[in-house]
Amino acid sequence: MRSRIILLVSLLFSSPLLGYDLPAELRQRVDRLVAGVEASPTTANNAVERMGVLWEWANEVSVQGGFVPQNLSLAALSILQAPDYRDPANPSFGADQIAAVDNYTRHLAILDEEPNALGTVSIEPASVEADTLQTIRVTWRVGSAGVAEGGALMVARGRAGGYGRIQTENPAGDNYVSVSSGNGAVRFERDGEAPAWGPSIIAAGETFPLFRVRGGALNEGDEVTVVYGDRSGGSKGFKIGIFSNDAITLPLQVDPGDGSFFSVPVASFRVVGGEAFGVHGFAPSIVATRERFTISVRSEDRYYNRATGAIPAYEVYVNGERDGELPAGQALHDLPMRFAKPGVYRISLRSSDGAIAGTANPVWVQKEPTTRLYWGETHGHCGFAEGQGTPEGYFGFARDDAKLDFVTLTEHDIWLTDGEWKYLNEVAAEFHREGELIVYPGYEWSMRRQWGGHHNVFFRRPGFERVSSHEAPVLTMLYRGLREKHDPADVLIIPHAHQNGDWRLNDFEMERLIEVMSGHGTFEWFGQRYLESGFRVGFVGASDDHRGHPGYSPGHPSTEGRRSGIFQFGGLAAVWARNKSTDTVFDALKARSAYGVTGAQRIILDARLNGSGMGRELEPSETREIEGRVIGTGPIRAIELIKNSKVAASFDPGGGEAASGEVVVGFVSESYISRPNRDNPRGHRTWRGSLEVENGEVVSVRYLGTPHLDADRLEIQDGRVLFDVATRGSRRSIALTLEGASPSPRLSFELEEGRERGTAPTQIRTPQQFAAARFTLSVPTAGDAANEEVLRTGRYRDRVTVERAAGLRDDVQFHFSDRGEPGDWYYVRVEQLDGHLAWSSPWWVGGEPPR
């Protein structure tokens, strides 16, 4: 069998390749490339030339619908756009990257000659429930390349699959994996582990079990079965992730016998939600009196997936009054409504037994609204990069589950081929419905911080040519390339902070908005850096979801049992526009008539400066009047006016009816990076420890806002509250109900030591260590300011706060007066008691605009 593989490879390297209809001139260069690789391995001297041909070949194959190894794109980038690639004597790419040229050339050559060379894959069952233990069988039907004795199968993990960590040592343990063959002469021998790397196909930085072929060879048509969660030795099964998705991958790689590993076709299965645990409503934020509209009611499991199984009936309440009922058995309901009078309406939902309850976002009914408020997602991923799922599943979730008004899918361009970009545009056009769901095609230009940082780029409509990292490896080249190919009016660029954009650079016609929060954390300071540099940019929130949940993303950890990746509930972009049409919404985004919110909270923020809406550049005026209204999704803790990066004024949102008097504990951490070093932002701070009440008892404790039920811990044990939460630039809050406490109870805290987590790679600073701490805070009386403990780590000031939840309103009109100099800029920041935030886009009063 080994001689047959060598013969096959020899034929491939010595004969013209005829599998794809390549242009004649490209076909000649491909043939020379294949022959050259066979004759001598690639070196630093010819890596750029060879990779150039390989990358052009791969893009042509992808446009014709052929398979291209997913990580070939990143390998091409590392060689073609290495900063000093023009100096062969000092290449910035290493031996592994050079070897990738030969490996990927062989991979494409084999498939060019015989598309079935690597076989086919099937999987069963096709669908499983989230957060369960299952047995999944992946069957690989061997292709014409076969596997010689001594070849191997690598069982890898999808990077964002969310499932358990594969193990092959303990047949009685969870996640046990076995491999067998229908060829009776062949057995598989466990033979250590080997590293592999890739986006959704392979989890980065891990090694994976190898199964060596012994006793014979695998021939075309033989079947190999990989059992994930093999129960024959007592295992309970394979742990399924906690999030729903239409295509979770279980990747395999095969060494046919020559030491090279090739990706076999990827198997995937669907994950659906579990039993109903909660209910949520999605409503339009602004409607006219007597206008008919629909509220979408969604039953959810404990991880915010759409629920399956038995779904209860729901009682519907409007402003506390019973208003109808929804029948049992449906996970999604469209609830028609119409209101005759102006005002704010709040809809709540409750199962008949009271076990499940939830709310919809507030609806502001106006007599004749001139502008409407639309909600969208400007940053998300699927399995075309290092996420999971299909583009169809992504857009379907935006339409059916998150009920977004506009959306874009921004796959990392470092993993995109021309064929995938073409396909993403086709799917965007398929899901686009004018007036219903506006879909903007987009991508994420994903160069490291040193070369400009990550920027999302999206276009007014499908059909635009992207400017990828491969042709524009530094930020100024991206700006220039987009301007050369397109009218800047049709392009919107939004940098983000996780691999932070370079706030020293800006294209003032295209780069009009800044992402100030995502599932990675909250980065208000990042928007301020652009403003302090003189750039006139607005603010939005987003999710950076990688699991097919745009616009309603809980931010699950990427690996079971590990706090890594994204674990903050994703945000949203809000846009004030006349109507929901492609051009109107796009132009409103470009005009900065937008704001950002955290946690997918559809907080209504309507604000004006001297009568002009947010995002406007105003004529010089010494006096400034800022007024507006906040209609929150919960009690409002603070409304602040920010002027030139400083808090200029605060508005007291109190005066409402006294609430239950719960004690609210907040955990707050900073995430900023100082201007000189421009490193990636500080990571999450973990708050793990306990608190006790002096002279009293805690009888109940609950999260405020949106808890992360997979990662957070909150319970009462032996009279103490045990907690484990994480923050990155924002507040997480818990509410305590006390009993038998003295008039001035005190809370004693014990915090464990920890280490920052979840940051992008840093080059200038090292991740911080947090020291253990013990302190006591008294509980203030209702209406008094919060008490706090400041925990200093280097220059950062993290805080634990204690306050009373009483008298805060959820609907506040505010007014600020100020005087200033030309060039001042302002924005409004809103914080709810539950820690969720909203930021208006800024106003500029006079001053010199950028040119």
C-alpha cells in the first residue's frame, strides 16, 4: 500500500493536473509548482514565489466550489505578507510555515487529481440536546488515497465546539473516544499525541491523540468508525456543549503513510436547546399609536438557547395588567399588539404555574414618530473562521431568535478564500428582506495590533470586492485599497478593542464608529482614545459571537471547564433612522446616529445637544444644553455627561417608589490600556470568594442582569454567600435579601487570589496577578451613596461596592447645562443597577473637523 501511495504522489507530481478548469496560464504555473515541490523542498528563498502560485490556485479552486484546507489561507498570509518577507536572508516565517507550502501543495494536488482521494464522512445522530452526555459515531469511508500500514488517524477538537476534552485512557470516564475499522485485518494502536493547529477545525495550542494503522492497510471503501462517548467500557458519554448550533464539527486528520497530515471532510452535528427555563420577548422599541406590530416571544433553556420539548402556556401582562394568553407547545410565538395611547408599555410573561417568567424590552408609543430605533449586530462569526455553524444558521438565528433589524457576518479574512467571500455574499442576499431584516455583507480585517488591529468592514449591499489582509497587511493599506476600489460612502469600518485598532489612525469618511463593548469585555476607554486623537467617531456595542448566536449571545467559555474565550453577554448597536431600509439604516450608521448597549439590553436612549441628535457636529456655541430620556430595561443607577473624557455632570435617577430594599453588591474592574504602550487590553478579573453578614442572615441571593449559568457560581452555604464571577471593564451585580439584620448591617468579604484571563496576546505587559483580600463594608441606608472597597493592582483601581436598591426609576428624563470652548466633545453614559450600560455617540461643538 505504501508503494501505491508513493506511485500516486509520483504521478501527481509528474503529470499535468486536470481536476479543475484553471486558466491556461495559471495551470502551467501550478504544474511547475507541483513539479518543483516534488523535486526539492521549499526554502526561505522560494517560499514567497511558491506560496503566491499556491494561493492563487487555492482561490480559483474555491470559486469553483472545490475544497481548500481551511488553514491554507492563514499560511499564505504568514508568508506573503510577513513584514520583512522581501529579505530572504532574514525571513520572519519559520520552518513550519515553509513546510506548509509543500504540504498544502500536495493536499491540493491529490484532490485535483481525484476529488474523492480523502474519502467521505457521515455522522449519527444528526441532532443532540445541549448540555447532555451522548454517544456520537463518525464513520469515515476511506478514499482512493488509502492509508498504508503505519499511517495514522488524528482525532482532533473543534476550537469553539464547546464539547468535552477528548480522552482515550479511561474507558469508564466521560469523553472517552475509540477508533475501529470494518477491515478485519486492520487494528488501531494508540501512539501518543501530535500538535495540529487551525481555526474551527482544530483547537489552537493543543495536541491530539494519534491512532496508528497496524496489521495491514486501509483501502478505498473501507470504513473507520470513531465513537465519541463510547459507552462499552462504562463511560457515561461525550459531553455536548451548552449552546445550540446548526453545525458543530468533529474534525479528523489522516496521515496516509508518508508523515503528512491531511484534513478529511469535516463531520458536523446539530445541537438544540433543552427544556424551557425562561422566556423573553423582542419588541420594536418605537411604534405609533394604533399601529399594529408584533412581539416575538421565545422560550429559552437555562443557557438562552431556544427551548425544545414541553413548552408551557404563558399569561401576558401589559404594564402589570393581564392582557391575554399564549398557548402551550410553541417555542416561538408572534404576539400581535396595538396601543391607542402614547406612553411606555412594558410587557411581561409568566407561565400559569409561575415557574417561568420573563419580559420584553420596553415599547415607546408615540403619536407620530419621525424616527425609529433599530437594533443590529455588527460583529459575529461562524464556522468559516474559528467559530462554529453555517452562515445560514447565523442569519437564521438573527432573523428568528434574536429578531434583529440589521445584521452582518464578519468572518476573519485571514481564513477566507475568494470562493468563500462569494458564497457569503450570496447567503447575505438570500436572507436580506427589505423592511424586515437588513443584511450587510462584511468581513473582519484581522491583522495584529502592531499592524493596525482588528477592524470590521462592511458594505452597503452584496457584490463589493473585499480588500483582504493578504493584499493589505497594514491599516493604511486597507484604507487606501478600499478607497481605490469603492466609493467611501458605501463602506463602513468599525475597529474593536480585543485586538485593538490603532487609535492613532482613522479614515474619517469610512471609519465612523467604534466598538466599545463585545463578548470579550467593555472598553469605553477605547472609544475615548479615538476622540482624544481628534477623530470624530460614534459608539456601538456588538457580540463578537463565534457560535451562531448574533444579537443575543450569552458569551459562553470556549472550552468545557475553562474560562477562556468570550464570557460576557454580547451587546448591540442601536440606530435612530427614519425607516428600516438598506440605505436609510446604512446612512444612519455612517452619520453616527447610533449608540451601543451591553448585554443585548434594548435600553432606549434619546438624547440631544442644543436640539441636535447624537453623532452631530455643531456650530460653535459657548452654552450647551443636553437633554433626553432613558427608558431602561431595569432600574437606572446613574446618568452621566462625559466631556472630553471626564465626567462633567451626573443626574440623579432616584425619586421612584421604594423597592424591596435588597442589598446590591457590585464587582467592578477596569480594562483600559495606557496611551503610550497601545498593548491589547487588560483581561477579565475573576471575583472568587465569599461574604458573610454581621448580625444578620442572608435568606436569598440572585444575579442582576444576565447571569452566565455555565461559568458563574452563586449560592448560600453555611450562612455564607459563595460567588465566582468575572468582569472586564464593567460591573457585575448580585442582590441579597437580609433577615434579622441590625439597622446598619455589615458585609465581610474574603477574595481569593487570581490571575487575569481572556486577553488577546500581549507584547508589552504581562497578565496581572490579583492578591487575596479581606475587608468589611457597611450597608448604607436607602438613598445614600454606595460604600466601596478599592483594590489597587498596579495603576488599576478595581472596586467592590455595596448599596441599597430602593427608589430608582426605570424611565428618566434628564437635562444638563454646560459652557465650554470650541472643540469640546460630549456623550451620555447610562448605567443600570444590574450593571448594563448604554453610551450615546458623541457631539462636537465647534473646533476643526478632520480632513
